[in-house]
Amino acid sequence: MDRSAQLTARPTERDIAYDPPPAADALHFRAANVLEGNWTGASTVPSRGLYPHQWSWDSAFIAIGLRHLSPLRAQTELETLLDAQWGDGRIPHIVFNPSVPLDAYFPSPDFWRSSTAGRAAGAPRTVQTSGIVQPPVHALAAWLVHRADPGLSRARGFLTRVYPRLAAWHRYLLHRRDLGGGGLASVVHPWEQGMDNSPCWDAPLSRITPAPARSFRRADLDHGAAEDRPTDLDYGRYVRLATEYRDRGYADGGGDFAVEDPAFNALLIASEHALARIARELGAPGTARHARAERLTAALIERLWDPAEGMFFCRDTRGGGPDGELIPERSVSGLLPLLLPALPRDITAALVRTAHGPHFGLGDTTRLAPSYDLLGEAFDPHRYWRGPAWFNTSWLLERGLRTHGERARADALRAAVLHLAGTSDFAEYVDPYSGEACGATGFSWTAALALDLLHDEHARDTDGVTELAVKELKGGDRG
């Protein structure tokens, strides 16, 4: 395809450039084949069987990997997702494919009723979506995708088109979702945080009366072992929360579940830094966004950091006193603020110690960080987010370690991710001790993030976001 045609065409499988380093041939081709098999023509499904639609944070991670195969397809991945953005700025966590049967996934479009129940919030009329959100990785992904081929990005106006949408997404989170009043974004459903059945949610979910089991049918059990998935009781509570949110017209602030999560907010901060870089690329100053990211980092530390435990914790804004209360459960979410470039040195040192200590065992008893405390009463090495290790959180931890100069530890984690991605057949998640595959195999973000780690790990020491953000915070924006 010639250059002018490439600028406007939708990508196809032939757009992928297969030029891996010789030593990485096998893993590269296998990962590329996973992404090709899960490509629908405009976006990538996480898994053909278990997750047959487009998921929000999945697509962000997928685009980060796709940039090494086809920058055009990576841009299209994000553009397709943003085409389903709501008028109030939210990016829905699922964009439904109308060709997929309704009973292939629950909750299906007829449950969410986005075009009717979400009308006041500006839900799109021409595409069906869910009404909740997922972690805001998107601006970071957009910046990394741009850097993969700046010429193509500029010629297509990629950043010019996505920047206002990403800015609206951040405004929604910073204004509509500051439900605790402390400057951080809250999630109103466990699915929004992405770590669906984490023990962090047990206490706030205990206030929720579950929907009757006969009122819904779980399609996930058709594709995954019951012992690897959330329990029926948990699922009943998820359904109840989603139903009540839908019946309020997807208005924020009125529900019984509102939690400030460290990973969700850390990703928002990282994406604020990325938006600052995008603004500068488009000829506008990025100082205000870097300053906002600094304020959010201060709020994150003030509200969620526990110096005695050496990690961040979720805050239940509906529990305890008027300011809510910290949830004393150690989740990998509490380690992920390590991603942030301007985190104080004593906090980064404590996070590194905690990640490699007895509660997570990284590099000692476990090769990838478990999703939950190895010593916790609720730990289960196979049940979804209650113990298994996930590849997206490992990618974020690797990036955080590298950002703060922990190159040897980052290199070890990178090697472990690549090894286990290959030996598990790109599993959705793995047993943190044995590396045994759990959930779906051929999982898109596992393949995508393996590709990203495979390609020039040293370039990720800054990748145009972290080091420059710190310099600009200290010296002012020169752009």
C-alpha cells in the first residue's frame, strides 16, 4: 500500500510489519498471531470466546502492543473506542458488537440499555455500550502510539482528533467522579476498577443486596472454570449495583458503592502527564496538566498512602466516618502508583520493598506479582483477582521499576513476563507460584504487552513521558 493510501485506509492484516529481532522470532510471531486472530476489522476483542466485544482498558493496552506491528491499526483501535464516547465525557467499559448474539455475553446490551437509560448523560444512539467505565490508560496509550510513527500520526491528524476526547474523559473523572471530595476519582462498581472480585471490594460490597440468582445467567461460566471466576454471590452484587446505576440514568453520586482506588488514580495521573506531552506536540503548553498531575499525586498520597504498611490502600468513601475509611486489604493496585515519575523517593523505596517482600514475593516466591496478598485470608492462587498474577499489572510494575532506576529488578520482571506469556499460551492470568495458565488463553493484552516488552526495553526508561514530566515540573514548560 502506498503512503497516501495508508493515511486514510482502515488497516488490514497485511498492514502488519513482521520484522522481529531474530532471537525473539517465535514469541513475536505467536503474539502477532493472537492479535490477528482477535482483530475484528476495527478493534480487537480480548478473547474470541469469553470476551467477544471491545473492552476499554483492554484496547488501550492492546494499542500499546499493536504500535510495534502496525501503528495505523493501533491508532484505529483507540479511535474506534473513542467513537463510542458519551456526551458527558465517559468512555464506556464495553462497546458492543451488534453481530454477536445477545446470549454470548452477560450483561448484554439489553441489560445496559445505554441509548435510553443513558440519554441524559449523552450516550451515543448509533452504538450500544455499557454505562460504566474502566481505568484511564488511554492518553498514555495514545502518546505511545503516536511516538511509534510520528509522521503517520501527524499526517492522519491522530492526536488532533483524540486530544479533545481524552481531555473530556479526564474532566469527567476529575469532576463527576470526585465523590469523596478529596480530589481523587472514585469507581462506582468493581468492574470499573478492572480488578473485578478483589478482596478490596468485600467490605463495601457487603452492604449490597445481591440480585436473585434466577434474574441473570452467567455466560462467563461457559468459557471458564467456576473455581477461577467470581462466585455467584459476588456476581449477584455486581448485577444489583449495575442495575441501580442504570435505573438512576447513569447519574453519579447516588449509589452505595464509591471507592477511591490507587491504581485507577495512578493511571489517571500518568495519563495527565501524557496529555501534557500531547498538548505540547499540538503546540499548546503542557504546564497546567503537569501541575494537575502533581496535585493529584499529592492527593493520592494524602488519602491512600499508609507509611506503616509501605503501600497504598483503597478508600471506601461510603464507610466509616465522613471522610470514609481505608480498606485494609493488600492488593497489587496498591503497588501500581510506582508508575508515577514524581513520587517521593521514600515512597518509591517502600513500594519496591513491599513488592519484593513476603506479601507479594516478587522475584522470590513469585515470578509475577500476585493480584492479592500472599498472606491474606482471602488469597486464592486461581480465582480471578484474588491471587493470580496478571500480565497488565506486571507490565505497569515493570515500567514503574524502570522509571525509578530499578533496572535490574525491571529486567528480571520483563524476562518473567516474556517467559510466562509464552509458556502459558498468552493466558489471561496465571498462578503466581507455578505460572499455570488460568482463564482464557490467546488473550489479547497478554500478547500485546509481551510484544511491547519484547521491543527495546531500554527505550521505555522514559518513552517521552516520565523523565520529561519530572524535568518540566521542576523547570517549567518550555514548549
